[in-house]
Amino acid sequence: MNPFFITVIAEKVSALKTEAYFRERQARGELAGFDAWLAASPDTAPDAGDEI
């Protein structure tokens, strides 16, 4: 097989596995727990260089 096609197929398989991983993680997540974690973080200005 052409090395180009092998690389393309490997990248596609990798992308599909990554998508499946994030979907599985999303299913296990708790939105209430995430909100509590965000609420517990300090309300301070970003460090120098981290501004948007």
C-alpha cells in the first residue's frame, strides 16, 4: 500500500478513537460537580500574559 494512504487511514482511526474517548468521558461527567468546581475557584484577574 502507498505510505500516504497508510498515514491517512492511521490519522482517521486516531481521530475516531479520540472522539469516542471524549464522548465516554462526557457521559461519565457530572454537570453539578463541574459547576461546584468552577464556583470554588477564586475570582481573580488572570496573570500577566494570560489575558484574552
